[in-house]
Amino acid sequence: MDTLSISSELLLRIDSMVLSGMIDNAEASDLRRLVMNSRMSIAANLFQNTHKKDSELLVELRHFSSKSKK
């Protein structure tokens, strides 16, 4: 799977999390920005997590987000 495919899947999963009420639009916007701005590194770090449930993936995305803000 290439980085563009992984990034696209992550963006769709983020949208799904908004629709299901797991996250609000503001957090989704931040996570989308994270995915788009760091395609290579997030794809490499989260590739093996794309099969996880949304709740598990959200934990990983939040962890990656907090690391990127430091």
C-alpha cells in the first residue's frame, strides 16, 4: 500500500469518526491537517494500525498528534 492510499484511508476514517460522533469537527480538522501535512511519516507510523477499530486508531492518531506538537 502506498502513502497516498494510506493517507486517503486515514482521512476517510476520520470522517467516519465525525459521523459516528466519536470526535467533533474541530478535532477532525486538526487530524486531517496532521495527515495532509505529514503524509510520509504518518503513513509509515500508522500503516499497521489501519486495520484497527476506529477507537483504537483514534488513540494512535491523538498520540501522533501530541508528538508532532512538541
